[in-house]
Amino acid sequence: MNAETQGGRSAQLKHTGLRPGWTTGACATAATTAAYTALLTGDFPDPVSITLPKGQTPSFALAVEELTPQGACAGVVKDAGDDPDVTHGALVRSTVRKLPPGSGVVFRAGPGVGTVTLPGLPLEVGEPAVNPVPRRLMREHVERVAAEHGAAGDVEITVSVDHGEEIARSTWNGRLGIVGGLSILGTTGVVVPYSCSAWIDSIRRGVDVARAAGLTHVAGCTGSTSERTVRAEYDLPDIALLDMGDFAGAVLKYVRRHPVDRLTICGGFAKLSKLAAGHLDLHSARSQVDKAFLAGLARLGGADEELASRIATANTGLEALRLCEAAGVPLGDLVAARARDEALSVLRGAPVAVDVLCVDRAGAVVGRG
């Protein structure tokens, strides 16, 4: 077996045997591309192809085509692959209309897409819940279509999801202050399917391949953003990168029995705050960010009672982190250090050095332990 081609995150994906799907952000981008093309040419491309952040070029069949004097609307049915995603089968629509020159690209929330009402998310209060990466993808594709047809690219994009408000009741959106529907999500455009048993098996295989190749340093990453950070920090080869996902416990327990000299754990601040609090399964359905726990850590870092109280009632872990950053309290480092201690306790004295990196949504390191 060639370890370089059989190990790492890509091999893990193949090893699960599960079919990946497309995020709501990818579907909205495809629908936007088709609608804007029709607005400029009178014809809807079907299927419509887009380019995702990692270079994939999927094609999407159109389920809706509507062209009026006011604008164009296209719709794509989301295929989440083998992932048990609540939005699988949802109809994602994008309505595009021209704006005056210089307006740029403006996003609106249509029926079934939520609006942000509380701080702590990567969007300002009052904004439609269309996350930063899907926004960037839609802007890029609008620019591409505009360049092809000699247009200015000044448009309003209204994203909607049929029955989205009803579907959103099965998500955590309400608790996060996203009202009126779903969030349009996705950092890579690809939905990675998670079967617990298949994914844990793929983690074990990843460790085995790294050890067989003689590697002494591996990294468990919660997703593609943390993986990019680890690459930048340590210049590790692909086969050293384990797609840990939410299964921190699976990595730690297997490395306990099959040690490597060094294990780096890298993930979003909020997810790793769960590990710091003693949770080994980081999935949102099975563990939650404990703001009271974060407030206690902040006190250890010098936070006064007023700040601790604000942390305990913060909307999200990210908001708690930002409050501490503004006050000069090193909450990121405290969480990373506590997460490292929890990891070492699971390793039970195995000869493995552990370090932890907490990152924000952009991949910037906000805590080291």
C-alpha cells in the first residue's frame, strides 16, 4: 500500500463508503448562477455548473425556472448524499434582479431563510442568515457570469427555501437567534456524510497508515478550516491529517492503544470548549457549549464578575471569546489548555505529547494549549 495515496483525509472519505452531498450554500450558488444567466440571456443553463472552494465543479439540475420582467428565479433540490441532513430534499431558490450601477451584490432573506437577531454569529444582527462562504461563492459566480456577458454584476439575490421555517424547527437556529427559517451554510460546498461507525473506523485507519509510514506527529482536525490551520502551522503531510470531525474520543482512545510521539488537536473554539468541559463527542446534538463553564475559566484568567456574567449569558461561544478578547482575558488559551488536559486524561499515561489549537471561523489561532 502506498501510504501517501492511501492515508489522510481524502482516504478517510473514500474509506467510509458513504456518498457525499452538497450544502445549501452550494445549491444557492448554483441557483443564483442559473438565475443570473437567464436574467442576462433569457435562457437557463440546465444543468448548471459551479466551482467550489476546493476546485470541484459539480452540476445541478434545475427544479424551478421562472423569468419575469422583474427578475429571474431558479431552484435546486438539495442532495445531502448519505448524510442524515434535515435539509436533504429541500428546494433552494434564488431570485436575482438587477440593481443600479455601483450597488454591488446585495443579499436578502426570502421565505424559509432566517434573519440574525442576536450577536455572536459571523453575521451582523439584521442580516439574512446566508453565511460568509456561500456569500463569497455567489459573488464570485455573479462576477463570472457578468464578465462573460458584459454586465456590471450589480444585483440583489434573494435566497429562499421551501418549507424552510418548518425545517428550521429541527435545528438549533432558534436558540442562536436566527428567526424565520434556515441558515444557508457550507465552507467547502460538500456535505461529508457521517456514519459514526464508518467514520470512527476511518479515523483508526488513518492512524494506522500514519504509523506505518513512520510518522511521529499526527493531527486530529474537526474540519477543513482547522486542517488548513494545521498545515500552515506544522507543514504536515496529508497522511498525518486525521479528519476527526466530532469524534475526539475516537482519536484519543485509538492513539492511546497505538501511540505516536505527538498529537495535535485543532478545531473551532466552541467545539474544543466542549472537549475542555469533558465531552468526547463534539456533535451539537450530543453536547452543547457550556457558557457557565466558560465563565468559570474566564474568572481564572482574571475576568471580573460583570464580565463573567456576560459570558454566562452569551449567545454563542464565539461571542464569549470576543468579550474576553476585548477585556484582555485569554479565554482561548484557557480553553486550549483545559482541552489538552482532558485529552491527556483520556490517554491515561500513553507516551504521547499533546498540543491543542483553537481557531475561529476564519482559521486564525485564538488559543494554544
